[in-house]
Amino acid sequence: MNKATFFKIPFTLEKREAILKYALNFIETNSESFQIIGVEPETIIKASESLPLLQTLKDCNIVTIDGSGIYLAFLLKGILPPERIPCPDLMNLMLEIANERNFGIYILGSQQSVLQKAIKNIKHEFPKIVIKGYKHGYYDRNKELSVLQEIISAQPDFLFLALPTPEKEILGKKIKKELKSCIILGVGGAIDIWGEKYKRAPKILQKFGLEFFYRIIINPKEFGTRTIISIPKFVHIIINEIFHLN
């Protein structure tokens, strides 16, 4: 796997099919699990403020370029990645493989009603997938151990974590040590799309990495404020990284 370190994080610069092929081969030839993390500007900002998140990213098997801001940062550094890999796209590719191989999946996160709708839609689209289990993301964090035990007992082939950053990344690292032969992926808002809470951006906006703009338009209260706050912070981090100001 071709890698490049940026923001102190080792990114894998490969196409999604190659990454998934590598991950599948890993879990087929090892008894260990495999974690994939897609990184957006928000991830970088939080990693700059959280040593546990930064260390999780460093320890992860594969870190991919999810957000268009990360892709642009690589270009500014003089590196041309083969592609940007939005986590919803990677999840869909994994669902296709799960359907072909009768794999089992587990989903943790999102609201209960949205999650149930997502499960229904996934089963309709991919009828051969085995649903090993699912749980909403509003569980009592004091009972996290029982949630992890439920996932471990389910023994999924694919685990999708639809939790906020940095929780999904750190939880993925924690459960990776206990699960066997499972690919773990943080999927962000992908479950909200499958659960029809939000529609995904039109293809033309996806192609040019402008999904964030669409999210601001459809939900300015939630995404607009976050974007306004995060852009200056991310620009500051990029400038420091490229020009070695720190």
C-alpha cells in the first residue's frame, strides 16, 4: 500500500477497490480485525486537540482521504492522491461484497427510528446480507462494555460505526482488539442517508467534492455553524503543515 504522512498521520493513497481487497485479504489470512478510518477536516482539527485520537489514527490499519478539504491539502503539498474516498461510497462497496459473500454486518449508531429504516432499506437492496445486529447511538455510555460484548458475540464480518468523531475512531480501535476477522469502518452520516433522514448530495456535487456545501443548504443549523467554525481552524493547520511553521 502506497502511503504518505500528512498532519502526522499515515494516509493510504490507493483506490477504494485496492484498499478493500487488501483489507479482505488481511482478515482472511489473519485472526485479527482491520480498521479503516476516513478523515475529514473535522477529524484533523480534533486530532490536533486530542492525543488519543491522533494516536488512534497513527495505529489504524488504513487511513483514507474522505473530505475534499483533505484532498485539496494534499494537492497544495504537491501530492496527487489517486482519488477521494467518501465513507458512504466505501460502505456501499462493502455492502455489495457482503451481499455477494453472505457476510454478516453490525451497525452501531444513529437514531433508533433512522437506524431501523436503514436496516430495512439495506436488506431490500442487499437481500443476501446477514444482519448480525444493530444498536442506536444514544445508549448509556456507562454501559459501553455490554454494547461491546454484544458486538463481539455477534461476530460480524463488517462493523459500521455511525458515531461522532472521535468516538467512532477510538471505539473502533478498542473493539478491534477483541473482534476476530472483521473490517471496522466509521461511516459518519451514511446511516442517516440509508435511513432517509437526509438525502445525499447530487452526483455532480459528489464528483467535485462539494457534498459539504449541500449539507449546509439542507441543514444550515447543524452543518452551517460547524463549517464556519472549522474552516479557519483547518486553514491554520494546513498553513502550519505545508510551511513548517511549528
